[in-house]
Amino acid sequence: MGYIIEKNTLSYLELRKLMSLNGLSVQLPDQMREAVGKSIATFSVRSETETEPAGCARLLGDGSTVFIVQDFLVRPDFKEKEENA
């Protein structure tokens, strides 16, 4: 199975869903929209056969010298596929 990495296509709704699937508390939609909008970059990983992200990551920072990987998430069903491969 192949994967596609997309930059700056992650929606706040996709982030909310991935957080929820991983048992994390989610913020209000407006807060999530703002958080995604303030990211320096977002990355989505999708299977070639699916339209929903299998995982994502957000890059935060000051845009110059400090960068932090935030919200590195993988859908639980994809974690299980890799463990059983």
C-alpha cells in the first residue's frame, strides 16, 4: 500500500477527528480552526486508496529559529495494520 504526503491541506475537522479517534480531548470548532490556521505547516498522510487522512502532524514555531512538531497523530486502524503487517 502506498501513501501520499500532503502539505497544508489538513482541515480543522480532520484534526478534530484524528484527535478524537486517539482518545484526546478536542477543542471547540473555532479554537481548532484558529489552531490549524496558526500552524507554520500541516502535513497529512493518506493511503492511495482512501480520501481521509491516515495521520497528520502540525509544525509550530516562531518562523525563524524555533520549530515544534505538534499533534503527531495516526488513525488507530492504521496503527493496527502496520503492527499486523
